[in-house]
Amino acid sequence: MPRTRPGPRGWPGPGGGAQQYLDPAPEWRGTTVQVCGLWPYGAGSGTPTKGVPLGRDLHSGATVCCDPISWFQRAGLISNPSAFVLGQPGLGKSSLIRRMCLGLAGYGVHPLIFGDLKPDYVDLIRALGGQVITLGRGRGYLNILDPGETRSAAARLTGDARRALLADAHGRRLNAVSALITILRRESPSDREETVLAAALDVLDDRHPGVPVLGDLLQVIKEAPASVRDAALDRGDLNRYHEITERLESSLAGLLGRGRLGDTFAHPTSEPMRLDRPVCFDVSSIDDSEVMLQAAALLSCWSYGFGAVSAAHALSDAGLEPERRYFLVLDELWRVLRASSGLVERVDVLTRVNRTRGVGMAMVTHSMRDLLALTNEEDRQKAAGFVERSGMVICAGLPQDEMPRLQRVVNVSKIEQQRLTEWSTPPGWDTTDNTVDPPGRGNFLIKVGSRPGITMHVDLTPSELAVNDTNKRWHKPSSAAVSG
């Protein structure tokens, strides 16, 4: 009996014209005000619409808008304005963070890059009209005893606000000196040595009219003032005091250009940091073989930068400066953690940025192995806390053996684990086209708590590509090619 109505794909049979493949209908996104008259053809979106447009959803093709500040402040999707980014090298982690920095700059948020090792962010910060501070052997200096904006800010404050800012600056400088000694010794200074350092810093602040350097701190310890001797518990015996402080003096001397860290931290700061524009600390001149110097430079930049942000917010709270928002980027976290045991505690102190300060933060590393392969169990627990405290976790491609470690701190389903593993697959062996990207480059999974993850792909615009080349040296002709 002949059919009187076509099937869902048209009339079957010869001459019927049934369509075997149906093209998906084009989709557009709009607000409820714009598309309310299109019922019943409008559908609710499954991805957030507040934040920096990062990429497109791999399932629906819808735009994925995401950044830790917008999701915390405007959308209320996370309880902490921070992100932890994990992924194998070359899959686009830095490109993702650059996209966030660029979008947040359009919202009036200043990106602050506290230590750029490749460099990944220098061109972007310059394109935004920001400040690039160069550090390294013979290229620039960073005095970890320099309070930066804190001293001038404290002079404009009174009462409890002034005391709190000065106390915060004192604690950060003490933590920075202890961190450098930890890197130099590969173990933390003792409780007594930290007490001596704290007392010496108090004496230094009372004596020194300007900005002291590490050499001035060493001189105070050598002079053995009464308050420092009391902190050392020398029991009135000067010889005992010198025995207690001998190793501490040796470590400080090693930071004055006579040790493996050179003189990068022994001189006055070359270029003060500004807080009215984006800032990048360029430490790319430090060779990868200098693991200790790289870790010391990153920690010092973090300490100096966090102190400057605290001063800026103290002034804005007092109504003396306009309120500013900052997006802090701590890249290559693994380089610091592998330098010495005990550094997790130093990073933990630095990175506990209170969400009431109007600061968003992104921490970037390669894998959970960087955090959980530490020798000390207490360090491993604190390092895992970096991820657990983050408002969101963003993952690029990861190897299969990484999944159990990731599952310990993030609830990742079997399907999501399979995607992450597939994204870590290297490109094919075809060498006829050297522009073939790894299959997972630009793909990311956004996880917030136990919610299902959002998978997306990031495509860079031509403007971004101009400031996105992190392999510049590979494009330069070799000396042999030039001479030939």
C-alpha cells in the first residue's frame, strides 16, 4: 500500500528524495529579551554567559564564558576567585591564561604576572600598555627587603590600618628571607634562626632611614644588639650568640653574590612595581639549569607583588586611592616546589589571598605529580590544598597515570578521565606538514566541585596570535644558515 505521508527524512524510494544526512540547524545565542519572541525555538543554554569568552563548548558549540573573578563576583558560581590549571606542556595552558588576562583587562582588571620564565606574557603585557620588569644575572635586581609601595602607603594611613599594613609587610619580608635561605640550604631555617631574623628586621626598621638591603640585615646580626641577642637566647654569653648565628650569617652571606643565587637579591630594586597598570616580571634570562635561582626569583616576585597589592588595597579601603581589581598569575609552580623541601609552606603563606581583597588568582603547573611527589607527607597535603582551595580546576590533556592523583582532589568521572587522556595524545608521525597540532591542543575541561565538567576548545584570534608565539627562537635562522 503506497504511503500517503513522507517519513521523517522525506519520501523514500526511487525519485522520492529522502535525505540520509540532516545538517544541524544553525544556532545563535541571545538574552531572554532578544529571543523571547522566537518561542518555541529558543532553548536554555547549558554554559555560563558571564565572564571572559574563552572558547566554544565541544558538544553544543555554545560560547563558554569563564574566569575566576567573574564567576565569583558576578555569577556566584564559585566561592573563591581562583583557578588551578593543569596540563601537559604544549597544549595551551599559557594561551588560556593569556585569554583570561586579555578579557579581564577589558573589564578593568589589571593582570599581574609574578614571574615569566619563557617568556609567555611579556608581549601581551606590553601590548596592553603595561610594565615589564626584567630580572636576572646582570639584568635587574629585586631587593626582598624593599617594602615597595608599603612604606609610602603606611605614611598616608593612621591607626589600625597603618599598623596592620606594616605588620603584613614585616611578615612577608621575613617569609621571603626564610624562603631564600631554604632554597640555598635545601632545608628550612630553625625556629630560633627565624626568631633572630624577625628581631633583626625590627632593629633594621628602627635604624635605617631608607630602604635596607640584605647586607644591612647581615650587619645587624653581626653587631649583636640587645634585642637580637635576647631573641637568640644566648644567656648573656656573646660567644654563645656567635655560635647560634654563625650558620645564619653564612647563609645571608651566600645571598650577597658569593653563592649560587648570585647578587640578584643583594642590591636595591632596579625598577619599582606600578599598580595602575598590568605588570609582568620577566625572569626568562635565568637558564633552566639554574633551578635554585629560578625558584628564588619566582618566590621573591610573588612576595614583592603580593605586598604591593596589599598596600594598594589598604589605600583604597581608606579612601585614598581608587578601588582596583587584580588578576595574579603564578605560572610554573612546579619549579619552586622541586627546588627544596619546606618551600610548600612558604608558597602556602604567600598564596592565601583573602577573597575580600578583590584579587583573583591563577596557579599553573603540569600535573598533580608536581604537587604529590614531594618527599614530606605534610608538604604533599599542603600542596594538594592548593587545588582543593581553588574555586575552579581547569585541565588540559593529562596522561593515564595522572588520573588517580587527580581523582584524590577533584571529582572527575570516567568519561572525563578518558577525554583528558585522549587529549594528551601526541600528533601523528606525518612530517610532510610541520603545522600539525596535537589533537588535544586548545581543549580544556572546567571543573567546579562535583558538578559535571564543561569541555571547550580555545581558538586564538589574529590579534592574540601576534602576542602568542612562545617559540620565537626556533623561528630565527641559525648562524650557519645565515652565513651560508
